[in-house]
Amino acid sequence: MDTWTFGLTLLIVGMGGTLATLSFMSLVMVLLKKIFPYKGEEE
């Protein structure tokens, strides 16, 4: 594997991992909002 192929592979895997992690965290936040809905201050 030459330098360019390794760099491109690392770029794709790194960006893919970052996007997958962000998607997973977004899904966790949506699920937590459904489990614990926001309740405004009651007067």
C-alpha cells in the first residue's frame, strides 16, 4: 500500500468513524428526550 492509498483510507475511515459517532450520540439524545421529557416550570 503506497502513501496516497494509506492516507485516503485513513481519511475515509476517520471521517466515517466521526460521522458514525455523531449519529450515535444524536440517537442517544433523542432517546433520552423521549424517556425523560422536558417539563416546564409549574407555577
